[in-house]
Amino acid sequence: MAKSRIGISGWRYAPWRGKFYPASLVQRDELHYASRQVPTIEINGSFYSLQRPESYAQWHEQTPRGFVFAVKGPRFITHVLRLREIERPMANFFASGVLNLGPKLGPMLWQFPPNFRYDRKQFGDFLALLPRTTKRAVQLAAKHDNHLKHPAESFPETSHRLRHAVEIRHDSFVDPDFIALLRQHGVALVVADTAGKWPLLEDVTAGFMYLRLHGDKKLYASGYSDEALDDWARRIRAWMRGSQPRGARRASSDPPPARKSRDVYCYFDNDMKVKAPFDAIRLRARLDGCS
């Protein structure tokens, strides 16, 4: 049965204190609190720098059974190196402790900058490098180099699949060939609502869907109206049934591989005005009984 997991992007924001978080809550308990309000959270710190193994261990322990983290891949790979000579940096990332989230490790998010154009060979090589199981990720992690100061000393013995999603921000990706490439590799295209600033595509390219809602009127700031949340709930229900929602915005006219159901991960990133956690809770309430 398909599941919908509706959550937030990050959890440590000063403006949330006293509004979403109780005024008396100490900062070290914020993840514990947030993970009881939503069933999934994106880890953003991994985008800016490699995290330590003990951080992942703490996050695992602070969250309840069944909780899922999405983890954002390093900008060093996507923004600095721009996918050039990335095997060692990719190994460093997987050796940094992320795999010790164990069964709480959900999809990996790879976000690309607005000036990054679609190149089929370059992007295809990147997608081929992404490990599809934790076992393969451990093998890749063994290739880490000395740039990783604090490698994980152990990894989970059991293996499970890894899911990957890519978020694009350049119009050159609005291309049926890009959609076909993602489907070939089973990688999800992020449905990114960015107040019209960057492409919003809803092509189904994998066995799951990944949504990032950054604000539909003002990027990172505006909240979602009841009507907007009703429409996102309608779309999510369609994806969960294995179909495509009416009015889907697509780059390709080719249908995706048929499936009876699809999991949906959805993260609100409109955090500036403390909208994200409350919008996540409101959307999740509309989907009660669907997961």
C-alpha cells in the first residue's frame, strides 16, 4: 500500500521558537518535538557540509520508530564540482555517517543550481553513479579519501534500497529526453513549487514522488491557502493510486511505467514566515486515511 509522508525541510530555525516550538523548549529538543508533529524531515545541513557520524546517530535516536529522513546531497558535488570528477566526493558523503540512519534513511535529494544546464552524458554518468542499495553505498564509501576528517567506523549490516530524487532549476531540463533518462535510472524528478521562479514539472519518473513546496506566491515565505492545499492533496492521491493527476504539468507526453501505487514524500520549505510546519500539518490532515 502506498504511503504519503508530509513533512518539513529542516527543523532548526530561530523564528520558529515560541511559534511552532513551545517557548520553554530547549534547542537540543527541537528535533524530538518536530518529529512527533510530522513523520518525515529533510536534513539540510548535509547540503552545506559533511556531517559527523555522531550527528546522524543522535538524529536516529531522537526520532520515533517509523520516522523517515530525506537527506540532501552535498552542494560540493552539485554546485561546486558541477558533477565533474565526483566519485571521491560521493564516497566521502556516504562514508560520513548518513547510512547509520538505518531504516530511517529515506530518499536522497540532489538539488542543482539555476545556472546548471542539462547535459545528457554528464547527467547520465551522475545517475549511474548513484548507489541503489545501502550495500552498494557502503562499497562506494570505502573509496573515501583524507578530505573526510571523521569517517564512520561502522555501517549497518542489513541492506535496503536507496531512493534518489533530483531538483532542477534551469529551463533546459524541460526536455522529454531528460524525463526518459530519469525513467531509465528510476530516479524521481522533484515536483518543485517555487512561486513561478523555476520550472514546475510533474512528470512521473520513478516508483515514488518527491515534492518540495517552497511557496506558491512568494518564494520561501508565503503560506498555502486552503484551496491550494486541497489541490495538492488531490494530486497526491492520484500519484498514490499510481496514476497522474488531472492537469499535470509535464515535459514529456510519454506515459510513465504503469504501477498500482506510488509512495509520496512532500516537504514544505516556506520557512521564513513560520508557515512550513503548519502547512505540513494541514496537508497531512487532508490525507488522513490515505497512508
